[in-house]
Amino acid sequence: MNKLLNSFKRIDPRVLTSHMIITLAYPIAKGITSEVNKLQIFTDALTIIALILLIGGVIYSLVLHGDFDIAGFIMKRGIGGNDMNNYDKYKKKLSENRAEAFNYPLFLAIVYLVVSAVIAYTIL
């Protein structure tokens, strides 16, 4: 539980705000431009965006856990990185970068799905 709370401390409000503006642009535009059932159209579009973010968040979670480290190392070494001969040094560099990362797509997907469910429940 402490690890979960520490991960929420890494949320950068500027990054979260920019992600929210970008991901909410389509549902808001779709809701405003629809002629009937504006709230239902908004909820449907928000659910679609949330499911896309959920897929991206799961993939990003795999990246954060290091599931693709060896593939990235082989690719970078194959491209021509002569200094890429030590996998342990490469992995240490990546783990330092991951220590301060937060999975914004997964977080926003969960928030948007909850908001969609609440709005859908209230309009029934």
C-alpha cells in the first residue's frame, strides 16, 4: 500500500493536465457537436478513449517493469551503438529513469471509466 501511495506522489500536475486536455478534446467536441443525446454521446466517446488508454497503459506498464529491455538493448546495439556492449549498464540506466515514471495512461483510463459509469448510471 505504501508503494502505491509513493507512486501517486510522482504525479506531475502539468503533465497530468496536458494529458487530460489532449484526451478529453475528442469526447467534449463530440458531445458538443451532436444534435441529440449530448451526454450519452460524450459518455460513449469517453469510454472509447478510456479503453484505448487502458490498452496503452497496460503496454506502458509492461515497459516500466522491464519486459522489453533485452529487445531494446539488441535493437540499439544493432543500430550502431558501439557503447552498447554492456547490458548491465544499459539496464541500470533504464531502471534509474523508471524510478520516477508514472503510468498516466492507465491512471486516466481508470478515472475515465469510472466517470463514464457514473454519468451513464445517472442518465438512466
